Amino acid sequence: MIIPELPEYLTLLGGAEYKGLIISLFTITAMVSRPFSGKLADRIGRVPVMIFGAAVCLVCSIFYPIVTTLAGFFLLRLVHGFSTGFTPTGITAYLADIVPAQKRGEAMGLLGTATAVGMAGGPALGGLIANQVGLDAMFFCSSFLAFISIAILLTTRETLKTKERFSITHLKVKRKDFFEPLVLAPCLVMVLTAFSYGTVFTIIPDFGQFVGIKNKGLLFTYLTVASLVIRLLAGKASDRYGRVPVLRISTVFILLSMLVIGSASTSLQLILGVTLYGFAQGSTSPTLLAWATDLSHEGFKGRGIASLYIFMELGIGLGAFLSGLLYANDSSLFFITFLVSGLLSLLALIYLLMMPKPPKEFNMKKLILYAVVLVFVVELIAVILNLATLNFVVKPLIMISLAAYYLVSTQHRTTLFLIAILFCWTGDVLLLFETELFFMAGLIAFLTGHVLYILCYQRMRFNKSKNPLLGPQKVRFALPIVLAGTGLVVVLYPVLGDLRIPVMIYALVITLMALQALFRFGFTSNKSFVLVFIGAILFMISDSLLAINKFLMPIQFASFYIMSAYMMAQYLIIEGVIAHTNPK
């Protein structure tokens, strides 16, 4: 409820440059308190742990308006962290006691749904109260809601079967109380993905103001509503398909959301990015909780859950603190700040992909293919949402990822084909700069790439042919390709101006490239022929759309169609070459 307004409150106190501490100080005590809350939940009960956390929230919210110094504010943030350190640990352990293991994901989804309802209404209500009445009223309302939660908990039945009376000795924690080794895997994923959560909650209020969103809580409402929508579905999916498969998908969406948010320049783009992150975060959180509960020892669920929360607080704290340092109140650094969070989520994805299904071994080719797909998806998102910065970063990765895929997919690599890929990469980079000079340079780079493709197609043939195209057949199948290439030049010729000769030469070469792909029929495997030929045709379609859009008339969603055809063309050509060198 109060988080969206705290950056402005801290600015009023004269601490604008310390915004990263708002979340990080809170998470320090939340993280430190986890071993205690886990041990107490397993010893004295789940309900007392929840009540203590709610009581801390009640007291701290009362004191925010009273303490008006920076030191006092930061001390309150430290103390306030105990609320998060205790209450979620008790709630999750309580839920694990009353729900069967086969429905644990669904239960965690329901818990997350309830949390999301509060997080959706809280920031919006807090922002409304702060704007209409004042910050003090917002803090007192937060305290009142904590009081209501305590009243509810006092009527809740305890689920811990064997309880102990509280003793000061319960606060003495041993090394084993700090971490449950059985939950290491979900903890590693948690710390890498929670970093983005700290970044979002620290930077989004300022980002919202930058793009013209006055009610900073509104963005958090979009985030939590999206999280609310997906949590129950994600929990059920993890029960049915497994925790790791669901997490692989959710971490991809965290990465995508960080890139979209960082590239946003309008309120709509920022809202789309935040909503996408809500879906991603809403899928990740309940799945990780269910996974950690699955792995925890039956008698020490509190410790296992507390371990996961420790890594969550560590990730959030680091994300909040480091994103505050990276951002440094400089709007030009939004993209870099969110890119760092995205890259850490990418590490989590790689870790999850490297967890093989027994008895299968890790497959590097499949991992890089995942990376290729990810690059394609991010590029299309950048194109659809017109995110120029993101496009500038991702487009050069298209051919780099495809080159890596080629290198790990075959032992029979050819230097000539790699050089062709290099020239296509050069063309991609040059065409990022939208001037006539760079357009000509990019045209020359792709022209060279096509010539090299032609040479590769001539060399990638079997010595003995199997049912090759005969003379009349060559003419019949080649004629549509020739007509398409020459017809486009005829249509464009009047509007090409000084680019007539270069474009005509380029059209001739790409038509020859497609014809050479056609004439491989019978001299290679059927799979190789089909893949390369379709790739060559898609290349012609992509370049034709580009030329029509640039010289003749604008095409709606042209960039999307051009890049979709282009990326699929390059992938199919490379896959076809691999199929030729690895015949089965």
C-alpha cells in the first residue's frame, strides 16, 4: 500500500539519492529474520509467527508520520522488514500443513492470488489516499489494515501438531537453521529472478512519472492484477506438468518484460511491460514455493520455506540497491538498469534448462535453439511495440545466435558458409542506421552474403543425383521465381532514382540464390532441399516487402512481416545446410 509513495516521501525528507535503500533496508531485516521465523514456525506454531509479523506492520505504519528524519526513516524500514520476515513464512507453512502434496501448486497459486488482491488494491488505494488526503492518512490506513489481520489470526486454529512454549532459547539459531540444503535449486532460481522484483519496485515509480503517469500506484495495480490472473493457472500447471517446465517459461517472460520495460518511451509501452512482468512474476512465485515445499523435510517445512524466502529477500534487496545505484536518478539509464535484471533472469533460465530429465544428458544444441527462439521473440516484440533501443540491442543477436546454432549442430562446418553468415550479420547491423549511406552499405553486405550462399549451394551437393530436375522441369519451376524477381524490379523502377542499378543487381543476385536453391533438388536429401528452398523464397519475400515499403508505398505492420520472414528464412537455410552435412 505504501511502497509506491515512499520514494516521494523520502524525497520530501531530503533523501532522493537514497531511493535504492527503501526496499533494500526492508529486505535486510526480512532476510535476517527468516532463520528465526522458520525455526519458530516449526517449534511454537505457525499462527504466532504470523501475528508477530502483522504486529510489526501495525506499529511501523503508525510511526512513519511521526519520525521525520532520514535516520529515523531508515531505522523504520529496517524494523518494518520483520513483518515480511515472519508473516509469509508462517502462512506458507500453515498452507503446506493443510493441503495435500498433489495440489500444492494450486494452493500456492491461491495464496498468491490472495496476496495479489491485496497488492493490486493496496498501491491504488494508497496512491488515492496520498493524493486526496495526504501521506499521513495513508500510513494510518495501512496500520488499521494490519490491526484487522491480527484480529483474524487470533481466531485461527493452529496446525502444528507438536507445539512448544516460547522460550528465549528458541532465538538461538544454529548453522543448520540458516539454510535447508534440500531446497538449493529453487533458492538459486529465486535469487536470480527476484532481482527484477527489487528493480521494478524501486525504479517503476520514477519511470511512471517520466512517461506521464501521475498515480504511481496505478502501475503496481496493473502488475498485481496480471499476477492475480495467472497465479492459480500457473499453480495448477506446475502440479500437472512439473515445477521446472513452468519455471522455464516464466523466466523467459521475466526476461522479455525487463527488456520491454527498459525500452519503454510511452505510458502504454510501460504498462504493457509491467503487465507482462506481472504474468511472469505471478507464475514464478507460487511455483517456486511449491517446489521448495516439495523438497523440504517433512518436520522442517518452516526451515525450507524460510530458506527460499531468504534468497528471495537477497534477490529483492540486491535488485533494489543495485538498481538504485545504476539508475542514479538519470532517465537515460532506465534501459541499462532493467537490462541487468533481464540478464540475471536469463542465467536462471540457463540453469533450469541445464537440469536434465533423467536419464537424458544436457543438450547444448537444444539450449542454443532455445536462445535462437528467444532472440526471435524479443526482436518481434521490439518491432511490434516500436522499441528502438531494444531493437538496436537484439537485432545483431539474430545471426550470432544462428551461427552458434550452426557451430554446435554439425561437425562438417564450412568456412565459406560462416563467412556468408558474417556478411548477413554485417547487413543487419548496418541497416539499423536509417540513412541512405548505411542502406547502401547494408545492401552490399547482404549482396555479398547471397553470392556466398550461391557458392555454398553449388558445393553442398551429392556427387550422384537422385531424380534431379530435367531441362523442361527446371524452366517450369524456375519461371515463377524469375517472374517474381523481375516483376518487382519493373514495378519499383520508376521510383528507385539513383538506387536503380544497385537494387537491380541485388534483385538479380537474390533471384539467382533462390534458383540455385531450387536446382539442388535431387542432389541433396529431401529435408535439406525443402528447408533451404523455402528459406530462399522467404528471403525473397522479406526483401520484396522491404523494398515495397521503402520505395513504393507503406505497408501496415511492415517491419513485423519483414523481420518474421527474414528470421525464418535464415533459420531454415541454416537448418537445411545442417541437414545436408548430417544426412540420416
